[in-house]
Amino acid sequence: CGTCGDRYYRKKAATGTNYERYIWRCRIYNNKGKAYCDSRQITDKTLCTLADEFDKEISRIEILPGFKVRFIFTDGTDAVREWEIDRKWSDEMKQKNYDNLRRNTNANSKSNT
């Protein structure tokens, strides 16, 4: 992690849904929260796409603030690339989320009465 210095690890996210994918996430961010590390997760697909640009052997990868990735090569050189979030919420996804939140809020308020 280019923010806190800890390691990133690979994790399956959104298991069992249409959005299931592998992501890379900082251990400190995952275990302790944003107050300890405000790094960003990156999808496996994005990371692999960026790494495929290079013919050199990569020895280390750092996820930097500002949606940047530093690739450090075995020959001692490095390169920084920017990336964008893969998944943006469509209007349909926003509406489903809103409906689910309303449904859960209504269910909770009924169970509290």
C-alpha cells in the first residue's frame, strides 16, 4: 500500500451476485478502517490490464493515492499509471439500492414498534 505501507491482498467481492469479481485491498484498510488507511481497492482485471502494458518483469506493485499504481521492475526502473473505477452505478443499480434501503428501513421500523 502506497498510503500506509502494509500489504494488499486479493479477495473475492460480491460473491454470489452479478457483480462478483476479484479485488485487491489493503489489509489495514480492511481490518481497521479508513481512519487508519484511506487507500482504494483495485479490481484484479484493472491491475492485470495495467501490468500487461509492460514487457519487463515486475518485482513489486504499489497502489498509490489518487488512483495511481507504481510498477517497480527487476531492473530497478519504475513506471506510474493511472486507473479509473471499473464499476460505476447505473440508474437501475441506484434505484435497486434505494428500494432495498427503503424496504430495510420500513422493516426495521415495524419490528421496533
